Amino acid sequence: MHTPLRNIAIFLCDITGVMAKPWIEAGYEAILVDPQHPEGVHADGAITRVGRIIDHPDTWKTIRKAIQSGRVAFVMGFPPCTDVAVSGTPHFKRKAEKDPHFQAKAALVAEQCRVIGAMSGAPWAFENPVSVFSSIFGKPQSTFHPFEFTALCMDDNYTKKTCLWSGGGFAMPVPHLDPRTAEDIAAVKALTGKMPPKKKAQELTGLELEFYPDDRIHKCPPGPERANFRSATPEGFARAVFMANHRTMRSQDLAA
């Protein structure tokens, strides 16, 4: 019996394509779904961009075809966090007055990511910052901060606790911490017993801490690109996820 090659990776609610990049570089085909892409379904070489919400016939048709082919190797979702992140708690009451179902709608997108991952038969995960999703989907299987993967991308040297709900054999990558960042963190913890924000850490220790993680996400100013900036996938983490979960396009049935 012929076993199909698993060489398709699906990325939901993904406008940047950062998570898809290492998969594409390794020869995989990628499907990126996000309403911010040009409207419709557009194939460009190894990349298919679906400019729709997940719950749209164009999206379901594209994903159904990929899953039915038996070629899906990985699924990752990035459901919007604006209405569920605990950092937005002060705004929940106002939002609920405007739309009592605003968080249910946000959870539905995450559930769509979960269902697509489960149906694919491949490793899958969806991520969100610390949010009310923990009371909906249960405790996340994994958490990380972008700075934990600075050995793979030093540009990601910032804090942002992010949770992952996963299944299908998803492998959480081990940290790849840049030694310089690790040294600065160790110095601060040795003097303070904790890991405060960078400015506070410098004040408490009197150290320059050039490679200590910053808190740029928390200081992001309001504006039209704020949501995309705050939710952008860290490149180091994206590469670490690929290294931990790709199967060099072998069938998972054969690898089992």
C-alpha cells in the first residue's frame, strides 16, 4: 500500500509566515490562513495563502483537501489574543457590554485550530499569551519566553510568557539560550533572587546587563500595528519548533 509523503505544514491565523519559514526552507509546502492576506486563495510556489477567516468555505476546502491527501506533517495556530489575554482584563467589562459573546467568539477560533490539528493526524499546537483559555481548554501543555531561544535568534531577546496547547505528538523544543543572555540572567538572579524587568534589574544590581531580556512587548505603544507586533512569532522559537517536530518528510506511519 502506498503511503503518502507528509510534506505539508498548515499555519492558522498567521500573517507573518515566520513559523512557516523553516518548513519551507526544508522543502515543505505551507498553507497560511489569515484574513489579512489578499482575499481568496493564492498559490505561489510552495506557499498557499488563504485570505479568509478559518470558518469560510475557501479555507475549509483548502484544509480538507490537504488533510484528505494524508500529507499534513504539522499544524500550528495563532488565534487572536486581544479579547482573552489577562493583560486586557481591565477592558473585559466594556467589551462584554458591547458584545456578551466576545470571548466565546475568540475561543471558537482557538477551537477551530485545535480541531484542524486533531483531524490532521500530525503534531499540532496553538499558542496564546497567559489568557482565559486556561479556563476553557485547561492548563497548557507548555510555556515559554522568546528569550529562551536567543541562541537561534538574538533579536528575540525579550520576555513574553506564551502558552501552548498541543497534541498529536507535538514536541516542545528545549531552550536554546544564548550564553550571554544566560550569564546576565544568572547575575541578576544571584543578586536579587528573581528576574525583574530590565530597567529595574539594572537599578537593583548596578550592572549594565547588555544581553538581559527586555520587556518591549509590554511597552508597545497603541497603534494600528500594535496587535500584529505583540503577536509576531519569535523566529528563534519557530526554528526550534521545526527542529523538534519535522520528520524529514517521512511518513509518520512508517516512522511509528
